[in-house]
Amino acid sequence: MDDFLLQSTILTLKKFCQDSIIPINAETKIVEDLGLESIDFVDFIFELEKNVNLKIDIVHLSVALSQGTAKRFREVKVADIAAYLKTLKG
């Protein structure tokens, strides 16, 4: 996994979850552990997009990560987002 993308994802999430007592690492679940709501997730993705200098299609990202189910989306981990970003880098 691309360490820059993983660390950028973690650092961006920390900005959005400053009050969280849960440590954020590769295995942290975005919704289930951190409780990010949909609007927070969108804001997080826009900020991440700036931090990693990649264009992120949020609809494509959501579908790719959730594999079409809401339950799966609740279980998306930080590492899943970093892995998705790596596919954008090519």
C-alpha cells in the first residue's frame, strides 16, 4: 500500500474527528468506529482530494467501497480508502 496515501487519509480524518477518543489507523472503520455521517464523509473526501492532489469521484468511490450495500459501507476502513486512491494514481 502507498504509505503517503495512507498517512494522508489518516491525517485528513484526524481533522474531521478531532474529538474522537478512537485512535485512527489503517484498520479504523470510517462510519462504524468514527461515526462519520454522509455530509461529513463528503467534506472529508473533498479535503482528502486536495491533500493527495487527486480527483476523486465520490459516487464511484462510494459504490466501489460499499460494493452496493449499505452494510458494507459501514465497515469501510481507512486502508480501503487509501487502496482506492492508489487505483487513481495508476
